[in-house]
Amino acid sequence: MADDGRLKKCALFVVQYIPDLVRGESMNIGILLHSPEEKYLGCLFTDDYRRVKRFHPRADLELLREFQQDFETQIEDSGDDLEKYIQTMQRSFSNLIQLAEPRTCLLSDPQSELANLFARYVGERAGGPPPEDTRLRVKQKLTAALSLARIWEKLDKRVPAALWTHPGDPFTFDYGYKPLLVDGKPNGHLHLIHALSLKHDAELAKVLVYTLERVRRKEAANLTAVVEALAVRGDKSAGPSQRILEDGDITLQPVAGVDNFAKSIRQQLKT
């Protein structure tokens, strides 16, 4: 997603490890960054466990190692109401792990500045920042573009495939909409949008093709798959997923172009 240069008001939460409440000594082990304007909540946790051990020799490292993945999963599951999720975290954190009061900060591109804020408040990660080519991060950039284009609220979220497949089908498309049928504008059939990583989500690509086929048996529909980037020639990690999607007549949209993609949807939704 392109940086539009404007400063967005964000809330920064520092996650603290406090093994002894009596002594009250704490260590910063992670941060959460919330941008309401971009419908974004990012998290980053330390992987420098030797430093944690020096601070508290009896630290539960297995618990700490799970934080990054656990929080990312919770953030994805709560993507439609991040404010509620943050409120739940503020109420439910234990004495061992606490969430400091939020700090207000103004950022032009919150997602790209997460790592710098982590280095400032926690320190450098031993293994570097988590990869950007994951479904969560692709979806976060897609969602930010839709929000900044002021169309996020107009889209259906978590569109259940069971509407077209069979009762109990757990799969949901990230977003969906139907442009109004107006002369000179795109027709009013169903448009679906789903984020994924070509490198890591080959099985999801197959599910998208299979599910879209069943949707199309009942009504005309398009599906755009927003991906980290198009595969280059000979790419054995991303290439197979890209071919699966293309063979299924699914449009591929690299994340670098999601701003223009969002603007095109806004034009379709205008009456």
C-alpha cells in the first residue's frame, strides 16, 4: 500500500513481562500498534530469549515463543472489530503479562513503521522482523487500502461460502459486494475478494477455485485474489499457486496496487 504522506493517529501499547508483582520490575517484550483509520492492528514480540532469561531465569520461554503466532491468529479472527478485541485484551491480561497504557503517536505508514517502534521500545529482534509475505499481512494492507478509500464499511465481511455451497461450510471470503446495476457502469453481479500468499497458501488457492466454481453454478461472480506479488518465471514456491488461481479464472491483484484497486471499487459503488 502506498504511503499517502498524511499522519494517522495511532495507539501504541507496550506489552510488559512482570514476573514478580511485589518487586514490580518489568521488561518490555512486545508492542501492539493500532491505526483506527486503517483498520490495522499490528503486533511484534521479542525473540531474544537469552535476554529474557537474564532478566528472569525461571521465565516460561515456551509461553513467550507462542506469543507472535497466537496474537497474529487472534488479530486475524478479530479483524472486523479490532476495538473490541483491544478492550478485551486490556481487561484479560494476567499479572505476569501486562499491557501498558496506550501512547498516542502520529504515523504516515503505521504498518511499515512497526519494526522501528519495536526497536525503540523493546530492542532488535534476533531473527529480524516476521515475513511480509503472509496472508495476515497481505490482508492488513488490503484492509488499510479499503479503509483509506472509505469503502470498507460498504463491503460485506467474512462472506459465508455456505450461501452457495452447503450448510455448515466453514469457509468465508474476506470481502464481497455487488455494484448497483446502472447504465454505463459495471454490472451488478457478485464481486468477491480474498487475500492469500502465493508462496505459503497453495491449499487455500485450491479451496478458492473449488468454492468459486460452486458459487458460479448459482450466480455470476468474480473473485479477486490479493497476493504479495506475482510469481516470477521459474518461481517454484509461488508459481504453482498462481497457476491454480489463473486456471480457475481468478483475477490476481498484487498488494503493491491495492490503493488503485480500492479506488476502482469505490467507482463501482458510486451511484
